[in-house]
Amino acid sequence: MYIHPKLIRFNDDLEALFKEVDEILENHWGNTFPLHPNRPKRGATSNPEMDGLFEIAPDFTVGLNSQKGRGYIVSLRVATLEKVPPEIYENFMEEAARLIAERLPIYFPGRNLTVVRDGPIFKIIGDFSLGSA
């Protein structure tokens, strides 16, 4: 299967952005709740999505039934058995969205990408064009 080289680069940059945001969230909020017993401690794996309190990742959606259309949903999971109060979870989400929005121009210079609220979620929308190979 052929994968456009610019798509590979875009995905690599998006992954790097989310790793940086995960690091910041872990530094700021990582001790807020005890880890799920089956969750490795922060830094125990090579992928920060797989350890520590937070799992944050972009999930592409074509945007059906969405006010904002296609984009990357900011997916955030808190790896704990404790009940996370909705207002605390919202704080996590708002900080993640703000950090992503601040860093989009660094990771994707020259692209018109923004973070918006789309109902109950945050989403990255904008110019996802790849141009020519």
C-alpha cells in the first residue's frame, strides 16, 4: 500500500506534538490521581501514550454530524480507577487544547490549523492538504 510521503511526515509531526503535550500534562497533573494498577509508571515505555496518568492522541474523523467538519479529535483518557470529576476532566481537556493550539504553528508552519470546540470535544481543523509528492 502506498502512503503519501507528506502524510507520513504530517503524522510524525502530529505524534511529536501530542508527545510534547503529554509530557506537559504529566508534569502539571501527573500526580492528581493514582495510576490504574495495570498502567506502567511514567517513562516505563517508549511511548508516553502507554504509561503515566494520561493517554492523549489524535483521532481523525470525517466529521459526519459535526458542526466543524473533518479534523483530528483530541482524545484524552485518564488512566485511573478513581472517578474523575467532570470539572477536573474539563480542566485537563482545556489545558490540552490550549497547549495544542499554541504549538500547532511550531509543528505545522504555514498551515491554517486551529483547535476548536465541536460539541463536547476539542478538534483540530483546517488545512490538511498534502500537495504533490
